[in-house]
Amino acid sequence: MAIVALVVASLALVLSLAARHYVRLATSRYQQATRIYHQVSAAQRARRR
């Protein structure tokens, strides 16, 4: 029974680490996309004038 608890605990640790990694990856991608979008919209506004 202790072995099962150990395996479950290690799985939870690995999953939490992977989730944190993916969240960081997704947020950096999102920030990159928003920055590009703002640059493009600013360029379009400048061109429209």
C-alpha cells in the first residue's frame, strides 16, 4: 500500500511540474502573439492616416 502511495505522489509531482511548464510556455506564446498583434494594428493605424 505504501508503494502505491509513493507512485501516486511521484505521479502528482511530475504532473504538476509538467503543468507548470506548459502554463509558462502558453503564457509566453500568448504574450508573443499579443505583442505581434499590437505591432500590426499600430502599423495599420499609421498606414490608414
